Amino acid sequence: MSGNTKEKIAVRNNAGKKTPAATAPMANAYANATVLEKIENLAATFRGRYVATELSAKLDRYVATEHIHGLVELGRYVATEHVHSSVGT
């Protein structure tokens, strides 16, 4: 939630201090805002982990692809060297 929803829901008591509302509907709204804030924090945490996991998977695919390309090049080199060495003997 953008901003501090709990602060918006809190009410002032007679001493002028902000306290959570004492009425049932307002208390429920305060509790809901608290739970929603925790859920959003968890969602942000796992969203970050998901992005990191996706980047890791992409990097793994890239490294595997580069490894395969390297093996193909090595195979071409070995095949070429083998052909040249067999011609000379």
C-alpha cells in the first residue's frame, strides 16, 4: 500500500494521541490494513526472488548454449586437424 494506511485509519483519542480506532468496523479496517501490508511485503519479497530465479535460469541457458557452441567449434578444429595430420602421414 502506498503511504501509511494504518496512520490514515488511526483516530485521535482525547489526549490528542493517535490510536487505532476502538469501534468494531474501524478496528477491522486497521487489522485488514496490517494484514494487507504484510501480504504486500511478502509479495515484494517473492517477486524479487522470482526475478532473480528467472535471471539465473536465463544465464544458465546462455552458458549452456555458449558451451555447446564452444564444443562445436572444438569439434570442427579437431576434425580439421585430424584431416590434415592424416594427409601428411
